[in-house]
Amino acid sequence: MKKILVIIDMQNDFVDGSLGTDEARKIVPYVAKKIEEYKKNGHEIIFTKDTHDNNYLTTQEGKNLPVCHCIKGTKGHDIVSDLDFNNCKIIEKPSFGSFELSEKIAAIKDLSEIELCGLCTDICIVSNALILKAKLPEIIITVDSKACAGVTVDTHNAALTTMKMCQINILN
């Protein structure tokens, strides 16, 4: 049986860029250890990248969050350099959740568990966790709360509660 680690949006703009937070910076070493563990055990790893164009501020998201971030081709769009993403799949997503991610994961044979970590718990992690749960209701989905950070501590905790209510396992 296969296990997969999905690292959501661990990009410069969310860690120390235009939308960076202390909480996001604090999880980087923990996420790096998870990557090392999964690679050591031969498990697959997929990274997602929040991906926007120069017209971001004219989009629905940009009108509600008017802070340019993760613009394709900029340093802010890059994955944090402390994380080893060599030999990992990378999926660019233009929105909070990714149907492409769920399709790629659904195609994996003998999958037994999906673990998610990264940023932001209360936006992109919860969105992708719920899409994956809807697509793959019999697969165990886990979120490691120590390897996630939200926009605020309160909204991080609220998202963890929501996911737990939707039968997603919450670690730590």
C-alpha cells in the first residue's frame, strides 16, 4: 500500500514574502523533516504552488485579497529553498483547491493514505483536504497540525476542527 505526502504552497511569498508570517517560518524545519522521512521510506511527494499572473488584482481572489503574491516567474512563486523538492511532482494551482491534484492522486494504484501539510491551513489545506476526501472517501487523509500554519492561529485551529469533523485525521 502506498502513502503520499502533499505539501501545499510552501512558497516564499507565504513564508517570508508579501503574505509571510512567523508561524509559517516556524514550520519550515518540520516540513523539511517530513520530506526527508517520506523520501527515506520511498513514498511519493507532491508539492502544490499557488500560481497567479500579473492580472491577479483583477481576479475574484485579488479583489478579496488585494495583496500580490505567488506571481509566476517571481521569487515569491518559488518553493522555499530549505525544502528538498528534487524528484517531486509539482502542481501549479490558480485557486485554493486543485481538482488536478485530486485527479493525479486518484490515479495512484494501491494508495492507502494521503498526508497534507504546508500553508495555509485555513484556506488551501482545508480546501484540498475536503476535495480529496470527496474524491477518495475511503482513503485515510491526515493533516499534521505542527507542519501547517494558517493566516492566524485562531483560523488555523478552526480549519483543523472543520477537517476533523469531516473525518480527516489531525496529528499533533
